[in-house]
Amino acid sequence: MHNLESSLRAVHQRLQDALAAAGRATDATKLMLATKTQSDETLREVYGLGEQFFGENRVQELVPKVDAMKDLDITWHFIGHLQTNKVKDVVGRVQCVQSVDRLSLVESLASECAKRSTTVDVMIEVNTSFEASKHGCHPDDVERLIDDVLSRPVLRITGFMTIGALSDDESLVKRGFSMLRQIRDRYDITHGTKSELSMGMSHDLEWAVAEGSTIVRVGTAVFGERT
């Protein structure tokens, strides 16, 4: 039987070891639990173990999970590819959409927020591995996307997100993480902000922390392999 408590302890230890190796503060990177395919019962169990920061990839899973766990003090982020026709189901349920990667999505989010007289935080997702299988805007398109988000008062940029290259080559994976950090640093210098870097998952969180990640999105290392 999979032991959530021991798995969580192991992941937190990995995170602390990575932060120490990078010479960073013990609280410099937050653990977000990727909840894809996990049951309400499992999520309530990890909440009981002290976890309150969840990220969901799928709208069809996000809606029932958020609605079923309204009694818990959970911060929800949406971390998967978001279709514009599903925006109405996400706004109002999450604090942040981490996967903003195109102008049409910015437009849809702003329109839905305006309709509801609400706001939502966003992160710009960048494809720093240049893999065709991954979502995210091209690094050359980041500035234009930033400008479009900043022109919408109902949206607030809180950071940048990427998915590491599908590779065991540490230098290759780190190169993508470093690229996102440089994009974030340029943005922060220009706008006087201090933005998040959401990068690193179960298999590459140490490399992401070494490159400055402030949020790691972990599922498998805590919950076990998805069925």
C-alpha cells in the first residue's frame, strides 16, 4: 500500500536538500501537489498532513474537486493546457492560471473576469525545451504576451511557468530552467516586481531548485504512479 505520509516526508526532504545544495533559504521553494487523477479522499488525507497548495491539470477534474472541498483552506492553481471554452469553469475556482500561453486565452480570461467583476492571477507559460509535445509560448513571443496581459486590469502576472525537457541530460534540462529564470529576471527588473518561477516536477525538482524555482509541481513522487 502506498504510504502518503512517508512519500510526502521524502519529497520535503528532497526539497530541503536541494535548497541547501543551492545555498537558498529553506522556504525559498514551495511544494505544490499535482492532483491529476487523485480522489477527493486522497486529497483530504494529504490536506490532513499539512498540504494546502494544489494544482490541477484538467478542467473536468478541477470542477468537482474544488466544489467538493470548499470546506478546506486550499489554494488551487490551474496548471494544465486551458481551452478558451473552459475558461468559465476555471475563473472563480482557482487563484492562479499558470498556463497562459497565447493571446486568445488572455482575451477569454479577461472577458470572463470582467463578466463576473473578479480578477485572477496568471503565469506566463513558456516552452523553453522547444519540444513540439509541450504547450507554452515561444520565448520570442513572451514580451508581446506580457504586454497583452498587462493591458487587462482584471489579470495580474505573478510569475512564469515551464515544463522541463524530457531528458536525463542535466545540462539540457537546466538550460531550459535557466532560460525561464532569465525571462523572469528581465520582467522583474523592468516592472519592479518579484515573480514566481514554477518549474520542476517529481523527476527534475533538484535541477529546477538549483536554477531558482520557487514552486515545484509534484504528483508521482507523492501519490505514486498514476493508473
